[in-house]
Amino acid sequence: MPATDETLMSEKPPRHQSVLLREAARLLVSDPKGLYLDATLGLGGHAQAILDALRPEGRLLGLDLDPASLRLAEERLRGRANFEAARANFRDAARELKGRGFLPLSGALYDLGVSSLHFETAERGFSLRLDGPLDMRLSPDNPLTAATIVNRWPEEQLALLLKDYGEEPQARRIARAIAERRAQKPFETTLELARLLEGLLPRGKTHQATRTFQALRIAVNSELENLSQGLEAIVPLLRPGGRLVVISFHSLEDRIVKTLFSSLTREGSCRFVEDRGPLKPSPEELERNPRARSAKLRAVEKQ
């Protein structure tokens, strides 16, 4: 599910499109009779492509933390006898697989981030374009919201968050402005925060609030910690010849994936599939779906 950030407030969001769809299924499915994991089921686009590549003996388990996405994916894939889904954080994929006897794996796919559904649903609080509560939770069970961070975290901690998770060069300036504004009136909506940053920073290639919203979303959902733990736990569950495919959408995610894959190949437990470098969307895909522009696909095979 694509983790793309909105770039223009006036940009009309396209209908959700799975990124690098054919490439991911092609690189993932080496054994059409095997067991596969879609660790980030989303709306089921990649899962459908994987199932199309499998024989009836092959099976796919899809996981998603978001109950709304999970429901839509299950509706989309209803009738597929070799598909099952569960609500779970991909950090806990190993536990789900072991509990279901869904081993050894022939492949696992991680399509990171959030989908267009989240950006286009105002009440979820991910959008720069639509006014909604400062939420940004993928799971309604999560007690931490973006509003809590923006309104309650100390200024220094907020600045560090924006620097580390948003790679925001104006982190201290933004944190100071947020602290001054919330002292008068706490932030309640996404547009309140976006408009503060519009008036604070010059306009560049992306909206002024893009990095801040990215940092908040990552922190709310513990995305980087979950990614590191999830990937490291899944590698031992792959059979020889099994593949791990990851699609990332910003440098922090890609750095984790690249570092892990490089370590696995150096120690000889895995090899790169096709190329050491990341696979990126074609010009044709970018024309259809500009939100795919930052996507990078990396794949390794268990030795």
C-alpha cells in the first residue's frame, strides 16, 4: 500500500493504485505452489496479482493493521479459496505464520506506508488537503494520536522528531512555532497545522507541511521500529529459494531495507534478485500514478 505524501494542496488525489504491481508479483512468486505472505494487505491490489500468479495449491496470507482496509480487501478477494486474511501488525507476522502453520514461506511482500484511502478519508487525519482531526492512526486501538504529539510533547522532543523522522531542516523553527501556537489554542485539525506551516516556510517542490506530517505519521504508528523488527523476524521463516520483496517510499524506510539486505547478502544467507540497486516505477506508471514517484523495490532470495 503506497506511502506517498501529498505534494500540492490543489492536487486531486487519484483512485488508489498499487505501485510496482506486476514487478512485485513477478519477483515474489518463484514457486506457484508455495506459501506466501502479503504483510501489508491494504486494499488487496498486490494480493490479487500474487493470487493470479499462484496455482490452486499455492496459498496467500494477508495481514493488515487497519480494520477498514482489511474489510475492503476481503470483499475484493472474496471467493479466492487459497486466500486468508488476519488483522495484525506486520511486526507480528512471524507469530501469525507460526500460529497458522503457514510455513515454510516461499515469499513475503512488504508494501510500506499508507494508501490513498487514508489520504482521501478526512476523518483519518492523514491529509494535507482535507480537513480532519489530527489522528493519523492506522489502528483505532493505538492510544497515541498526532494531536497528542503536537499538543503535548515538549518543544525539544518535537524538534528532534521532525528532524529524525521528517528529515526537516527547519525542525527547530517549526517546533517553536507549534509550541507558541498551542499555548494559545491547542491544534485540533490537520488544516490548522498545515496552514501554520504554509505561513512559516517558503513553498518548494512539496507542500510546506509534508515532512512534518510524515514525521508525525511515522511516530504515531511506530513505522520504522515495526519495519526493522518485522523484516528481521521473517527472514528465518523463508525456505531456501524463498524471496523477500519490499517497496519503500521514503529514505528512512529504504535505508533500513537496504542495510538489512546488504548485511544478508554479505553473510551469504541471501542473494539479490536481478540487481543490487532498487527497481523504480517506469515512466508509463508514473504518468498513470504520479504518487509512485518515490517508490523503490528491493528483493532478496534466501540461499
